[in-house]
Amino acid sequence: MPHSVLIIDDEETIRKSLSYLFAGKGFSVSAGATISDGLKLAWTTRPDLVVLDNRLPDGNGLQALEMIKTEHPDTMVIMLTGYANLSDAVQAIRKGAYDYLTKPVDIDALEIAVERALETQRLKKENLVLKMRQVCADTGIVGSSREIHKILLIIEMLAENPDTTVIITGESGTGKELAARTIHGLSARKDKPFLDINCASLSEHLLESELFGREKGAYTDAKETKRGLLEVADGGTVFLDEIAELSMNLQPKLLRVIETKTFRRVGGTRDIKVDIRIMAATNKDLSNPENRKNFREDLYYRLCVMPVHMPPLRTRENDVLELAKHFLSQGTAIKKNIIEISKDCESYLLAYRWPGNIRELRNVIERAAILSPGPTINPEHLPRELLEKKEQQWQNEQQNYPSAPCSLDEAEKNHIRKTMDFSYGNQSLAARLLGISRSTLISKLKKYALL
Ligand SMILES: Nc1ncnc2c1ncn2[C@@H]1O[C@H](COP(=O)(O)OP(=O)(O)OP(=O)(O)O)[C@@H](O)[C@H]1O
Ligand SMILES: [Mg+2]
């Protein structure tokens, strides 16, 4: 892919000459004369590099620089300034510009700056990929979709901030607990306990005494003083699963723990101080006020300082097969030497909606490994709901598109439309099922006005 550059300068001669220079070097070039044009172009072209003038009709280049770096942190910016504005140049570097050049622009100096900027950018990207691979290897989190990369970045950041309260949301089986354990395992708290408790599985009183502990004689059968999870986990992390089910009575007590790191045992009068991080998880969408009628606003906002949302598997198109192969390298499959998934089988896995997400995928693969007599997993080893959905859909679609004689183009159009419907509009999946590249699919979608 050619590099892309955006030139933002109000002098037409500079725009023209730089455009000419970059186009000659194979860049794809866009140019704007004002900050507002420049920002719009930055949005649409997502350039690798911006050459930015310092004085523009609608404002200062430094402001534009800040906006560009906020929206597109990976974009490299080279500022152009007059001699009289060298202090601006220093400011520009502080605000994230890669380099600055004085006007009139020395073309050789510009070429060198551009080369270095792109090299730095390339190294940064490479480092990020390597780092992500390492984090994946360290954490056991499998996946290379954009969605999972974003999650890994957040996980790393939260690991570096071991006191921040975290709430992890997402459908069932999307890896919320795995994410919580990973954050803990990568953090400075890693040698201290990670204790989890499910807020939905215990009665209010039991949960209270499990969490906070109780003093001897707190109630009739409390013969001994018992320390709660919050105390036992001192120095570590307490993970509260299904936090949306926490009773109204316990919510203010939890809020107090988060805010002051102190609490009292049941029946106790003494404040106990602990050093813990609280993490919580829920598969309810608490951002919808309807779903948090039984949840205190103050606790909700306190928990939401750093929300992490685990995306459903169906939106992580590249991860399904990678995860399936990962699960094949474990458990029964490895014992039975099962090494591959047939192409047919792959298309069923890709087309399924995975309501139970990664847990369901793991179970499907384990079950298939048990059923498969040979080294390959075939469609007959998959559960009926995976196969039925697909077949039913094909049948419905067959009825919608009776196969009356038609031109080849017409047949192609119908087939592409069916496959797109079948793939829920997911172009990568449709392209894979059709056995063509995504770009070919897009050009065909355009040709048949199906976009
Ligand atoms: N990215 C991943 N790579 C490998 N395994 C994963 C990944 N995400 C989840 N898993 C596995 O999937 C299973 C379900 O994950 P987990 O228990 O963390 O989900 P959850 O969101 O907490 O589910 P629930 O809402 O049902 O509690 C676990 O066995 C976990 O190890
Ligand atoms: Mg869980």
C-alpha cells in the first residue's frame, strides 16, 4: 500500500509543489488550505503523515496538531514554521509533532525528515505487534482481531494502574473473567490473591459475611470470628462477578470499600483497612438506565471509571478459527491427535452467531473432538443447532430466489445477495464463503448495486 500524506498549508504554491514532490515518490496525496479542511481530509484519508503549516487562516497550526494527534495518534506530523516562530517549534515537538522545518522549505531536509518519520512509524507498529503477541502469549488470550487488540491495550494500561477500579461488561462467555485474571496477573498485585465471588449465587446475608467477614457472636451460629474475602485478598484483587445482582443493602457498603478501602466485619465496630483493587463484571448492559433500576447511581459511576467491554465473538471475525484451532491444541483433541478442521466445518463455524460466545465455541470443539474418530473434525461432529441454522437459512433463501433460468450475471447477483444475507452483511465472511477476495466482493457489490 502506498503511504499517504496530507499537506495543510494556505499557500497554494507550497501545496502544489509538495503535492508534486510526494506524488512523484508514489505517495497518495491530499491537500487542504485551512485547519477545518485539513481535519476533514485527515478523517477521510487517515494519512500516515501530515505536513502542517503553523499559520493558517482559521487558526494556529499547534491547535490543529493537537487535534490531529488526539484523533489519529499514529499519524506522524511534520510542522513548517517561520524563523521568527522557533518557540512554536519547540511547543510542537512537545505536543507530539515528529519534527519541524523552517520556511522556505529545504526539499532535501524535508525528504530526510519524511523518511525518518515513516521509519519511526514502521518500527512503532512492528513493536506494537510484537508486544501484543507477547501479551497474548503471556496471558493466554487468543485472537488477532482489531477488537481484541484494543482490549489488550486496555488490559495493559489497567495492569499498570493497580489501584483503578474496573468494570468488565459483555455477553456471557466473552472472556470477562479471563480479562480480569489477566489484568491482575500482569499487575504489581500479581503475587497476592485474586479472589472471585459471584454476587448472584449467594443470599444477601451469606454474601455479606463472605465478603466482609463476621465477628464472633454476630449471629447465633457465628461461633468464631471469620475474615472475609476483602481481608484475605489484602494486597490483591477482589473480583465481583454478576455485580448487577448485588443487593441494595450491600451496595453502599461496597461503595465505601471502593472509596475509603475500609469496612467493618458483620457485627463488628472496628474499621478495617485493606489495600485491594475491586474488579466487577456483568453481562447486563448497565449503561441503559432501564437495566439499573436496582443499582445505585453513585456506585454505578464509581465502578465505571474504567469500563472494559468484551466484544461478542460474532463481531470478531478473524478470531473464530484462531480460537477453534487453539482449543484443538488442548484437552481431548490433543490426546486423540486431532489436528484439523475441515473446510466445510470451518464455514459452519464462521456462519454461526455464537450466542454463548467463546465458551460455546470451546464446548463445540471439545465435543467434536470426542465424536471424531479420525484426525479431522467434520460437519457431522458439530451440534445440530450449528448445522440447522445454516441449512434452514439456505432453504428459506432457496424459496426466496426460485431458480428460474436467468443470465449468469443475474445468478451471480442473487448468489452474492444470498451469501451476504447469510453472513449478516459481514463482507470478510461472505468473501471467504464465496472463495473470492474481499476487494473483489466489494467491486461486485458495487457493480450489482448491493452496497
Ligand atoms: N480470547 C480468549 N482466548 C482464549 N480463551 C478464551 C478467550 N476468551 C475467553 N476464553 C475462554 O472462554 C471461556 C469463557 O470465558 P470467561 O469465563 O472469562 O467468560 P465470562 O465472560 O466471564 O463468561 P460469563 O458471563 O458466563 O461469566 C473460558 O474457558 C476462557 O478461558
Ligand atoms: Mg464469568
